[in-house]
Amino acid sequence: MASPKITLHHLNASRSNRIFWALEELGLEYDVRVYSRLPSLRAPPQLAEVSPFGKAPALTIDSSTISESAYIIHRLLALPSPNRAAVEATPSDDSVYWAAFAEGSLMNLMQAELTVAATAKAWERGMEAVFRPQTKVNLEQVEQYLASRPGHYFSGSTTPGIADFMMFFPAW
């Protein structure tokens, strides 16, 4: 079976950085199409021609384009790859949990913090009172968890898994 043709549609300062890591770890060949944010920090309209939501990351595998980081990583981990043994074979419960945490808890707070920081200074009090303390608690939990695991991977094993790829962006 021939290797699939893979193209990563990368937007600067986006979650697609975690897809680079997964592709490299798996040893898959891929092309990259880079999109630059507009002065408004929004994605350029050309990205909407690739992804129905006009967001990155988007990944084209042969003629099918998919989006959403976790789903992209899920699909990549299912592909035959030269370095398959270098990543978690079957996601552990820990790996699935931390993958969900990356977007469901940590990124929500980080996005909210960025949004509040970009608005009026009056919101600074809300960020100090709510977002930063909760982000600090979340990051302390992350550090505790990693410190107690061999290899310091979210997957709980000595190889990276879906959670490690998902946590890459918020931890980066």
C-alpha cells in the first residue's frame, strides 16, 4: 500500500503546531501550506477554501480534508507509519483524559485569558480574580501528573500518545 499524500494546512500561532510534532514522531512524509494571520489576528479567507470552518489545523490525507486537532491526531495514529512503535499503540485512559483536558479545560481558560487581555484594561481585575488562579491550579495538576509518570508523558507510558500531542499547544 502506498503512503498517503499528506498536506498540513498551518496557520501561524495556532494549534497546528501539535500536528507537526505528531507527523514528525510518526515519521510520515508531508507537505505544509502556510497561512498567515491578518492584522486583525483572524485567519485569512484562503483557509476557508480548505477547511469548512476556515480554521487551522486542517489536514488533507489524499483527497480528504479533516479538521480538529484531536481528530487529526487520532487519524494520524491510525495510519501505517515508519515510526509507529515510537508512539502509544493504544490510547490509555490517562492519554484520552489528558487529550480531552487539553481542549476542554486548559485551552478554554487560556483562550479566555487571551480574549480578556486583548480587551479593555477594566477586565484585568476579572482575569486576576478568576482566570489566572484557575489556570495556575490546572497547570499545577499537569505538573504533578507528569512528575509522577515514567518518561513524563501524559499517556502514562514511555512513549507519547494522543494526550501528549494535544497538550503540546497549551503547554507550549
